[in-house]
Amino acid sequence: MKEVHHEPQPHGIAQHPSRMARGVQLIPLIILVVCVVAATVAGLVVDARDDGASGKPSKKEGGQAAGEASGLPASCAPAAARRPTKEPWSGAARKRSERVFQARIRGEQPSYVRGEHGWLYFTDWQIDDFSQALGRASATKAQVRAWADYLAGLESAASSRGSRFYIVIAPAKWDVYPQYLPEWARKLRGTTTLDKLRKAHPELPFIDPRAALQEAGSEDPTYEPLDSHWTPYGGYVAWQAITDCLRKDAPEEFRGAGVPAIRGVGAVKASNEFERVGIVPPSEPVRTVPEYAAPLVPTKARSIATGERLELGPDHVIDTTQTPVQLRSPGAQTQLHLLALRDSTGNALSPLWSETFATVTQYVHPVGCPPETCATLPSLRLGSLLDEVEPDVTLLVMTERYLGYGPPT
């Protein structure tokens, strides 16, 4: 077996002992790191001096102080089901939980934890992923505040230029399907960083699709056993929840926004992030996909890096490797311009963005970019990018486990 080249250790989350793998690193993570490096414009560090530089009127006057409501309808971020009711990582309980964790994790594979019904979960080699799933690794109050400051800075930069700003943390599959974690792990579930951030800073404009993904996923799965991303159908469900929120937040601007009609939910061959460690996927199709009732709206895509036209497949998916990219769909539901700051979870959302927005500009967000690499990239501030792109809406879509990195500095 090839020795693992480990990712940089997370620098923004409370550190705890973790069992690091010496297995084979998975290809999707290599691709994502390459994408972050390649998309140099993703170094989106907000400079307060650049805020308000545009003369474009703000659609969101002022801002909310920490602890105040964001102003979004409550239905934009409903409480998800199956939340932990105990805190096994607080106080005296932590030592007991740690003993159980260490005893049980030694029986797992270096690269994955085997859950129920064939579901596999990353171990801690992947940004302390399994410890994040349980709340064993979660942000301190200071780290939560650092995330809040960073996200508030992004919102300020966008709103001062007249762009509505929203945050979507794409939930990990352990947050939507915790019932498939191994039994011993389910007993150790505590509060995660995302829930701490949501509770401490309701002033931030979060759109939380977890409840929708759980509800729809009880009938047609929105995640799959061998992949950490939501399925294409999971992305469809998430975008339905997001556009429901947009319409309620700004009915006039987002009138008509929503998901295209589907005639059903199909299934295709499973995605397998664990192939290189010898895992064989199930033979039956398990990756759920929306079966659209009509063809997707005609869309033209152009690489921002090269200026060349990109050929879209029949599903209109834009992969992270194709960013930065701009798409135009004259027949979209609105004539608005979306700036999407995204990672690989944006793949499943990308066809739906072009259904809703006439213009979509996509860049990889900067969270998790290795400091030694980011230091060599041009220092492009979000304010500068906003001035160039002039979007009506700015959307940050970030994988939940990336909260383990801490915000960019």
C-alpha cells in the first residue's frame, strides 16, 4: 500500500488525540486541494478597508449585533431531528467517553469507521472528521467567535455592495444520518461546532437544509453509504429548501425561484470514496438522482481562467475542477446574478443555480487552503471580487467538516 500524505492538521478547532491513518489517501481530497490552489482567486480574505468601496446601494441596511436574529424567516434554519440530548464530552463525562472512544477506535480501519448497513465514515485523518461527528473535537468559544467574525465580515463586504449574502453549511452525512453510525459512536454524540455556531450567533444569515434532507431522506436517501457528499437528489432537496428561504426573505426579487419539477427519484451506480482501500460498492444502484420532468434550461459556460467555452454534460454539473467559471442562462427563473463561493458540495447544486439565476459565477472558497500554499497566491480580497463581479446574491456553500480548519486569516 502507498503511504498516506496527510492533510495539514486543522488549526481552527480544539485539538484532541486522534488516530491518524497510514492507509491510502482518497482521490477526491487530492482533487479538492489542487482546485483550491488552482483557483487563485479563491483567496478571499475580507479587508475592512475595502468594505463599502462601491457606490452600489445596500439592500441590507446596517447589520445585526451578535445574538440578535439574522432577519431571515425562522423556517430558513429549522431544528434538525435526531440531535444529541446528552453531552458526553463535557465535564467529568469526558474522561469516560475518551476511554470508550480510544478502545473502540482501535478496532476500526485507519481510513474509515464501519457503520450500520454498509455505511462508512471517515476517521480523524480527514480533518478530525469522526471526532467532529461526535463532538469530541469541536470549536471553543473563542474559535466559534472567530468563525462568526469571519462570516460577518463576508456579509458586510457583500451587503455594503448591494449583494444579499447567505451561508449554507452543507451538512456531513453523520449529521443527517446519525442512525447509521456504529452503536458505540451513537452513544458518544454531543454538540458539534455547527450547532455551537448556530446557537451562539443567530445574527448570521444561515440557511440550514438539515431538516429538509432528513425528512426527504427518510423516503429517498439524500446521502449514500460510501460517499461523504449529498447525492444529486440530496442537492435537489437542499436547493428546494434554500429557494424556499429566498422567496420568503425577498418575495419580489426571488419570485418564481425554486427547483424544476421532477417526475421521480432514480438511482445510479454508487459513488465510492473508499475504492482505494479495497471497499467494493454495492451492486445495486444507490446514488439517488432527480428525474427531471423537462430538460434543464439552456446554459452556456465559460472558464474564467482561460476564457474558453466549457461543454456541459446532460446533467449540467460543474465540478470543482472547472472553477472559476461563469454560466449564463437567459431562460432562468430570475434575471439575477449569483456569486457562489463553493467546494465539492457545490457539484450537486450547480445545475440548479443556473435554473434559478440568469448568471452564475463560481469560485472555490478559501477555507482549508494550506497556509504555505495560500501565502504564494495573489491576495485577492472578497471586496475586490465583488466589485468586479457585481452579483445580486452571494452564497457561501461549505462542507461541514471544513469548520475543523478554522476561518482563513
